[in-house]
Amino acid sequence: MGRNLIMLGTAILVVSLLAIIIIGFLSGMSNPVPWIALLILVVVVLLHNKLVKRNYLSWKDSYSVGIESIDSDHKKLIHLINNLQTAIDYKTDKQFEQQTLAEVIDYTKYHFQREEDLMEKNKYADFVSHKAQHEIMIEKVTTLARGYENDESGAIEALLMYLKSWLINHINHTDQEYSGFLLSKGVK
């Protein structure tokens, strides 16, 4: 609810500033009020964009595991997670949220299977532990997704925070552990 009030307040401020600018310029270009309002509007828009951008994940080269298909999957997961962020920030309709949520879950399962197949095929020693982490994550995401039916905004925000944290930590730690092994086996 707090995020909704912030968005509403920002919208009211922008509309008010636009009205002040239009009315001010109608009274003459030498009037300082519309110029000040225009400056405030630019600052508000820049601050809003900066604050919103902080909520989105961006791919960093340090996330790369050196295996093109896995890096591609990770980039796609970041994109899907950012779609969920968009659903929260811009109050999209329930159908978009549900579709995006389903895409995140389905693609995560697809990615995990692809990762596990590579590890199993190449006899990665820590395969069982890595697969267990995947299963725990899918169980947690599924539980949070079920909660979406009862508390749409709260559940999707909790799910989003979990996905962001889990994905980046998993890529930076667990996935980096198998990277060298698979690369030594010729996986690219």
C-alpha cells in the first residue's frame, strides 16, 4: 500500500507542476514561476527514474559462468524478474502478473534442468547438493506463488525480493563453483 501512495503522490505532483507550467507560460514567458516549476519537474522525473532503476537487476560481467547457454539463461531470468518488478511498479493487470509469474517459474525449472543435465553428464562431484538447492528454491517459489492468490501485492513483492536475492547469490557462489569444472570438461 505504501508504494501505491508514493506513486499516487508522484503523479499528483507531476500533474500539479504541469498545470503550473502551462498556466504560468500563458501569463508570459518572463514569469519565473513556470520556469521554477519546470526545473522542479525535471528534478522530480530524474529522481523518480533513479529510484525506480534501483529496483531492477542488471547483468554484470562478474555474473558470467563462462558457459554461453547458462549465461543466456541467467540473463533471461533477470529479464523475467524485471518484468515482475514492472508489474509491481506500474500496477499492471492481474493477467500480466500471473503470466509473468508462470514464465519465471517455468523458465527457472527449464534452466535448472539444463544446468543439472550438464553437471550430471560431466559427473560433477557436487551435483546432488546443487540439485537440492534448486529443489529448495523451486519449493519456496511455488509456496510464494500460491500465496499470490490470497495476497496479490504482498506475495508478489515477497516473491520478487526472494528471486532477486536467490538468483544473484546462486550465480555468484554456487554456479561459480561448477563453472571451472565444466569449462575444464570442454563445456562452452
